[in-house]
Amino acid sequence: MEVRVASKAGFCYGVKRAIEMSKDTVRNRPGPVFSLGPLIHNPQVVAYLGKLGVREINNLGEIQEGTLIIRSHGVGPALLNAAQELGLDIVDATCPFVRRTQVVARDLMTKDYQVVIVGDKNHPEVQGIMGWANGKAEVVENPWEAGLVKARGKKIGVLAQTTQHMENFNAVVETLEKTGSVVQACKTICSATSERQKAALELACQVDVMIVVGGADSANTRKLASLCRACGTTTYHIEEAGELDPAWFRGVKAAGLTAGASTPDWIIEEVKKRMSEIEELNGSEEGMKDAVEVKAVRHGEIVTGTVVHVGQDEVMVDVGAKSEGVIPIRELSCCEVTSIQDIVQVGDQIEVYVLKAEDNEGKLILSKEKADAEKAWAGLEEALESGQPVEGTVREVVKGGLLVDIGVRAFLPASLVDRGYVEDLSKYLGQVISSRVIEMNRARKKVILSRKAVLEEDFAKLRQELLTNLEEGQVVKGVVRRLTQFGAFVDIGGVDGLLHISEMSWHRINHPSEVVKVGDEIEVMVLKIDRDNEKISLGLKQVLPNPWDTVDQKYPVGSVVPAKVVRLAPFGAFVQLEPGVEGLVHISHLAERHVAKPDEVVSEGEEVNVKVLSVDPAEKRIRLSIREVSREKQEREYRDYNHKKTEDTGDVVTIGDMVGDLFDKK
């Protein structure tokens, strides 16, 4: 097996500088020496510095005097000021590239830019940069998170954690530019980081297996491992030579070796030496022939086997060893198993992790859960950085959310299950769902998911597509989602439009609930589209019959019809002939006598008869008269009276008869 070392690997300038400054401080300054947090993300180097006299502390409250070394990741100005107020001697070992990034963040903030940092919000370097931006910067890890930044119309200044990958940084910048904001991209990625990543990727494409050496908490080392895996090469991330497993190199012709920025040369050499020793060991093993052709399995290996039996509390798997392996029910899944058949069935090909090559009874003990976890963790970090959704099966309903099996047990908070509130989470049990990884910590076996994020993204795409294709005048179906005093919001397939109260009915209404209720499925017309502000105005009455279309036929001029007084005005009374059709009775047509105010004759809600004087459907106007109805009634009564008297006496009643001797009186 050939062992190849990447052309760029190990200590970068900033890390080497911080270590040398620490050594000089211990040698030349009296009193105790402290570093706030680990000086670099490498436990072996931190332990070495500890032996020299550099003591690691978690907060300034732990010390009263001495020298404080600011680690290579840097800190915010508030912490520097606090250290000075305590009277501590300060040795600033901040990496020059990090210091430059801090200055860029400060300058952007003073120029009223919305500062966006591409990186890990929990990393000390990013937290320090945040301090130089007055704590007002937004931190995003990938293009998807960048799409959530609310900065429409603002100036955006984008900078990166110095160990970021350039492709991810450029993708974030491109996403922010799509918001229409002015974006200033500041190149703050360390050139050594780019060169190290490029060299690792080139080597990974040439070998069968890659070994990446560096601290488990080192972001740049984890990124190296992720890049190597992305090109399809089996990759292992270790901290020291003792973690190497000979099984990794069986059948391997060429193995690659690279290291993170916090890994010293002596650790790289130890790992390289151990890899060479393993090569010799594997070579001697391959030269030996075993009389019995069975697969030798070892603790920690992941092997493929066939399920041959499913029992009540265990599963038996043939992995080609001298005996069949056993998977206890507790090792089947990361979540509680209620039915083994829901997980595996006889004949299934599965990967299993060897827990014990042989227990007290000579059994081979296997774990599907650990094999799934190893495979899952390898892809989860990439999913977190890229924002790509992961699929999993909902296994349990727990307090506050759901447990989802994605190869490891992940928690999906109830507030992130759907776009809205979900009252009954049990309906998701057994479902395969797609979610986004929003937080993970392998050391603590912690993964937090968001299904809502995936749904929101799908909704945004649907909304954009609908806004693009929607046209004014189009009739669409929708569901009433919410009522307000001024109208109703209607979901028309991914977009909520406003159905104003004035567009609900042809007649006047006091509240939207008189016409619609939440949950109603209705047809509405698109009246107006404001694509820039993503606002849509809808109309309901436009798809309903307009009573004014037939008003001249139903209420011909000269006809007398019943009506209801709906409101009074100084110039007359408005009456309703039917819902949506109102007419005006002018004050001069309210009575035979002079009327000063309409309420002298009629009141709101009163039922009256009116005569149609004129109809104008185009202008939606009808002139009506109560006076004419009253006058016609009097004339009709007079004619009836006259007719009756003639029948009784045979005489015709004249005006003189009615007036009598009125004019004879003096």
C-alpha cells in the first residue's frame, strides 16, 4: 500500500504563530499564563501547552491576575475591554487573517451595511467577529439559510469564517443578490485554507481511502473530511495514530493523508508511520491461507448480511462468518421498536456493525442501529452545510415533538413539524417525511430537524410559480383561511389573497362573517396583482349574478314596490328593493307637505311602498317616491268614495258639494 501525503497539510501560519507566542509568553513573562478556551482546536497540542504552563480557562471570572493569551480564533472588543479592566496582561495571538475579518465587519457596520457572516454560529471565531459587528450581524451556514435573511432594499456586506469553502461562500452571495439588495462580498477566506482544501480534494480523487487528521472540534478539519467524502472516497477523521484500524486498509493500493490547520507535523508523522506499519501487517495476513473459507469479522467492522430469521426479540443475520449473527431488538433502531417486521424482514440485505465477534455463549452480536448511525453521521454534516433535506421515518411522539429515525435518532420540535400549529402529532407516526437538519452535535448524539423549513421552501416555489402565471380577471378556487374586520384572506393554492369586504357581495354587509366563514371553499376573481409586494386582491361578488343586470325588468318605471329604509341622509332616504339594489327617495318625494328632515317621515328599518320614477342600470341609480304612492292612494280613495256615493244616491258629488257654503260665510 502506498501512503501519499497532501502537498498542503497541517499547521497554518496563524496557528503556528499562536503556539510560538504562547511558548515565548511562558518563558519571558512572570506569573501564571492563561488562554480563554483552547488555544487551537487540537487536544494533543493543548495538552502539550498545558505541560509548559498555559492553563485553559472558560471565563475571566476564574482569574484575578496574570497574563491572558487571546487564542488564534480571536475575541470581541467587549471581552478585550473586560480583561483590561481586570488589569490582566494581554497577549493577542489572534490569527492575522481573522483580525482582518474583524476589521472588515466593524467597517461594514459603521457604513450601515447589514453584515452577513458565512460560517458556524457556534464557532469561537464567528462569535468574535459578531462582537466586532456590535452583535447585529446575521450568521448563515448555507445558501438556504441565506434565503431567510430579511434584507430587502438594504445594503448587505458578506464576509466568511476564514476556514469556509469558497464554493459555499459564492453560493450564499448569489442567493443574497437575488433579493435585489446591493451586496458587497468581502473575500476573507484564508488562502491557506483554500490551498489545503484543494490539495486534499485532488489527493482524495487519486487514492482508495483518505485519512484526515485533526481535532474533532476543528471546523476546518471536519470540512476537509467532508470534501474528501464528497468525491466518493472512503474517508476517516481521526485525532491521533492510535485510532487507525487495520481493517480500513485491507485491499487498499493507495491511501491518502491530510491534516487540518491545527495539526502539528509530529502527529502527521506518527499517523504516517502507523499507516506504513499497518501495510506490513495486512500484507503478512494476506499471505496466510485459512483452511476453512469463512469470513473473519472483528469488533467495530461494518459488514453486509442477509436476514435469515425474525423472532420476537431478536433478528438472525448471515454475514458469512462461521456462525450466524444476532441483532437484539434494542440494536435494531435508534428509536423504540414496537414491531420488528416494521424494520426488517427475512431476505433483506442489511449492513450491521460488529459489537462482539464472540460473546460468552460464542454468539456473534451485531447492531443495525450502529451501522445505520455510522452511515448517517457521514452524510448529516454535509446535509447541514448544503441545506439538502434528509428523509426519515417518524417512530415516536414525545413531549414537545417527534422522534425521527434518519439512521440516528433525531428530534423534530412540534413547532417545526408543519407550517402551522399541529394539534395531534400522532397522525405522523410511521410516515416517511423529508426534513432539513438545522443543528447537530455528534459528540452528544444530538440532531434537530425542521420539516417546516422544507415545506416553507416548497411553498415559496409554489407561490412564485403562482404569482408568475396568475392573471387579472382569472377565476380561481380558494379556501378561506382567516377573517378580519376589513375582509377575508383566501388561500388560492399557495398564495393568500385579500378578499375585501366591499368585494364580497353586491349588497352592503357589516362583517365578512355574514358571507363566508373559515374553511369555506369558494370561487373568486383575481382583481389586481402586485407582484413586487406579492399582494393579490380578490373579488367574490364578481362571480355572482349582478342584480343590476335585470333591475329595469323587475322594477319598471311607474310600478309600486315594497322597500326597506336602510339609511337616512340630509337630502333624502335610501331604501333597499332587494339585496344589492338600493334607490333614493329624495326629500321632496317623502310626503305631500314640506319636510325639513327625512326622519320626520321615515326611520331606518321601516317598511314602505315606493313608486319607481326612473331606472338607470348603467349608473346603478333608481329614483323613487313615497309621495306619489301616497297621492295615488288618496286619489284612489277619492274615486272609490265618489263611486260608492253615486251608487247610494244617484247623485254625482261635485266640488261645490264638498266645499259647501264655505265661500258664503263672511
